[in-house]
Amino acid sequence: MIEEIAKEYIALIPNVFGSFSELNKDSVELSHMQNHVIEYLYMENRALNLKDISIGLNVAKQQLTNIIKDLEAGGYLIKVPDTKDKRAILVSLTSKGKEVQEKKWTKVYQKFSNSLAKLSKEEQLDLRYALHKVNILLGKMGN
């Protein structure tokens, strides 16, 4: 039983990734890594220091430095000194940075809705139930 579940889980990963990649295509005006940084800050919804971003994205701080610099120059984020740690800099999104994420997710949602329209009502119900169940079970497993 465990082997069959593992095979299905592994088969799910490229399906979900491929589906999302297609939905996400042409929805972003930034580079791949720039988008990851903006998206992470958007999801965290608070100012973060470079160490937090580095850990959250599993990216070296040295790699983030230029990405942050370019995003700041583009007006997507701002840097301010951390009042708690004088050595650290806090990074937060500007309204432009938030707007780019909101536009992206609106486009993704629209494309996903169009894809769902290809399924019958019964298939849509099946998919909703299956996704709900997978989310609950993965949550119970601690993933």
C-alpha cells in the first residue's frame, strides 16, 4: 500500500507543477528569482530581514543581495534599518510590489477558471473533493 501511495504522490508533483507553470506563464513581469522574493514577501505580509528571506526561500544571502537591489531600483520594495537590530535591514513591498503580485494571482485565477470550464460539473465536484482530501491528509502527515 505504501509503495502505491508513494507512486501516486510522486506522479502528482509534476502534474501540479506543470499545471501551475502553465497557469503562471506570462503572468509575471519579473525574473524567476525576483518573483520568488516578491511572492514570499507578499505571502508573509510583513517586513523581513535578508536572513529571514534567505531561510524562507532556501537561497544564499549573497544571491539575494543583487536581486533585492534590482527590485528596490525597480520600485517593487524598500529597505529600511531594523530598529531592533542595528546591523540588519528590513525589506518590505511597496504598493507597486503588492500590485504586481495581485495582478499575477488574478491572471492565474482567470486561467484556472477557464481550465475548470473544460470539466463537467461532476468532474469539477470530483476535483474539488480530491484536492480537499489531499490537502487534509497531507496536513495530517505534517507535509
